[in-house]
Amino acid sequence: MREYFDNASAMNSQVFLKGYQWPFDSRKAVGGSSIVDILVYIETVLKGRRVFLDFRENPEGFKFEGLSAEARTYLENSKALLPTPIVRLRHMNPGAIGLYKDHGIDITRQPLEVAVCAQHNNGGLAANLWWESVNIRHLFPVGEVNGSHGVYRPGGSALNSGQVGAIRATEFIAARYGKPSLDTRAAARAATRAATNAAVWLARCAKASRSWQEERLEFQERMSRAGAHIRSLDRLKTALPEARAQWRRIETEGCAFKGGAGAAEALRTRQLCFAHLVYLEAIGFALESGVGSRGSAIVLDPAGRRVHEKLGSEWSVAAEDESFRDRVQETSVEDGLTITHRWVPRRALPRTDAWFETAWAGFRNGEIYK
Ligand SMILES: Cc1cc2nc3c(=O)[nH]c(=O)nc-3n(C[C@H](O)[C@H](O)[C@H](O)COP(=O)(O)OP(=O)(O)OC[C@H]3O[C@@H](n4cnc5c(N)ncnc54)[C@H](O)[C@@H]3O)c2cc1C
């Protein structure tokens, strides 16, 4: 990365901040630590190279005095002004070394390969304030699948949201849905339909020319290129037709597999392929709507702000249109493959003038569960 920074200290400070602030953040792309993710993307996705972090020795030109105040103070407060990265890591977080070792990587002896990965996938189903799906009653999507973590969720709120959601959902279920309500016949019919559909598709796979591994790699690479932290209408122009073609191919030809476990992977590949297509369509709608760069993704736009002086003008980012913070994108799929999108106003933050005595009584007698 050295060539992108004026001096080694500027580079080392950003590497420190990358570890410290770590999720990709569109606000930290220009002049911030998220430039590291962009550089890693350029090397791995665009140039097809591999990127490593080497804990064994300091980068050339490393000196504590040159680090930004934030990095230096952190190391000072951690009593970690120690000779090499691995010694500093062992002092501050020995568990990290053990964790990699458990996975066969000894970072005291070898460099650690890195890549940008998704930290979260905030979306999927729409639910009400009791975490009950708004269009499938009795289904409680709790967690990321609820899509309620927000574009800039503060650290820790994801795990809190899952825990709070689970408690609220179970309270609601206990208060309102105490009696079994499943129409077992309808459920059995639906299960039979799904099993028949899967069996018909698996039978097609016998003649498939490409394996599920090849198919999966194809859409994984497409998602890394066009559906991850760096997005553009330009990339989608190629990615979307390719995604549609792959989905049609997998539907009509299946994908080759071996054995029972292979059949499960083939079915998973079929579902993942469909999901990736819907995600790319949804991203395309957001970009065409002009949302701009926000949260965990930047949107490239030649008319935007240059992300780094040493990167070409193609690395210019669109500003965020903040008016979209008041809207939520809803994407739905009907009849198998009719994908539609719309913006709906986000729910207002509740403001209440509840009086303690009456609110407490409402909670105690179960009036709140409606
Ligand atoms: C590297 C990393 C660091 C993070 N750090 C933080 C942090 O510091 N603080 C914070 O608040 N959040 C953090 N997050 C986010 C947080 O961990 C997630 O938002 C949270 O764990 C999501 O929980 P979930 O239950 O929604 O989903 P998951 O934990 O993904 O659970 C979904 C489960 O469903 C299972 N599943 C999937 N498909 C099927 C199927 N077809 N049938 C049956 N089961 C299925 C999966 O195996 C999985 O167990 C981090 C995330 C990552 C990746």
C-alpha cells in the first residue's frame, strides 16, 4: 500500500485505524481508513492478486513517533509500545493468535491473507414493532433479516437488536398466540409442493454441464465485484444481465453434484443464485433512485468526489442524498420472478407522553400486546 501514501507513518496510521474502526464506512472513504478496503478491492477483485497482513515485522519506515495521535495514544494506553506487530498483538490480544492457529494459520510464522467481507446483511423481511412479519402472520423475523438495524447502526446495536427482538417476540407470542394455530394440512400440502419442486429440479441436474461449485463461484465473484462495498450503475450494467442469465441457466439445466450432501449444496446454490439476482436488482433500484454513497457502500460516479489523489477519476464517489434516510426500500418478488421495488416512509420514532401508572398497568394486564 505504500505507494498510495506520502510516507510510511501516514500508511501505518490508516492501517491502525482500519483495525480500530473497522467496518467499511462510506464516510471514511475519502481521507479515512476505509481507503484500505478500496485498495484491497482493487488488488483482489480488479487485479486478481492476493493481499496479506504481516505481523512478523514492522513495515519499512515504521516509527511510533510518526503515528497519528489516535494510534499512538491507543498503543501507549495499552502499554504496547513494543518492538514488532506480533509482540504488540500478543500483549494486547493473545486470543487472536490462538484463533488463527485453531484454523491452521500461524501468524507468528506466516503472513495472514486478507480480503474485504460483509459484516452484515441488514434486510430481508418487513416486520412490525413486535417483530412479526407484516405480510406473513405468525412469522417473527428477528435479527438482521428484520432489516431494522439501520444504515448507520452504532456498534453493538446489532446484537442488542437480536436479543431485544427475541424477547419481545416471545412475549408477544405467549400473550397472543398461546394456542396452536398452524393449519397442519395446508402446511403438509406446502411441504409436498416444495419437495416435488426440489425433486423435479434435482432430476434436471443429472445432465448439467457445470457443477454447483462452479456456479456458486460465479455469483460469489459477481457479488464481490458489483454488490459489495463498491457499487456503480456501470458495473451493474454487466452484472445484472449476467445474473439473470445464470439464474435462467440454473433453473433450466440445474447444476451437477455428487451424493446427498451434494444435492443439498446444489439446492442451496439454486437459492443463493436467486437471492443474488434479487439483491443486485435491489441495488440497481437504489442507485437509479440516486441514494448515493451511504452506510457500508460507496457508489462510484464520475461527477462525484475523487476518493484518493493517486487513484484515477473513475474512483470518484457520489454524495449521499440524505432525504432517503426517511425512506425504506422494499423489494418484493411475485410469480417466481417479477421483482418490484418501492420506497416507503420509515416509521417515525415513537414519542410518548405515557404516564407511568397507566403504562405499567397496560403492561401488567397485557394491553400492550396488540
Ligand atoms: C465479523 C463481524 C463482526 C461483528 N461485530 C459486531 C459487534 O461488535 N457488535 C454487534 O452488535 N454486531 C456485530 N456484528 C453483527 C452481528 O454479529 C450480527 O448482526 C448478528 O450476529 C446477526 O444475528 P442474526 O441472528 O440476525 O443472524 P445470524 O447470526 O447470521 O443467524 C442466522 C442463523 O440462521 C442459520 N440459517 C441460515 N439459513 C438457514 C436455513 N435455511 N435453515 C436453517 N437455518 C439457517 C444460520 O446458520 C445462522 O445460524 C458483526 C458481524 C460480523 C460478521
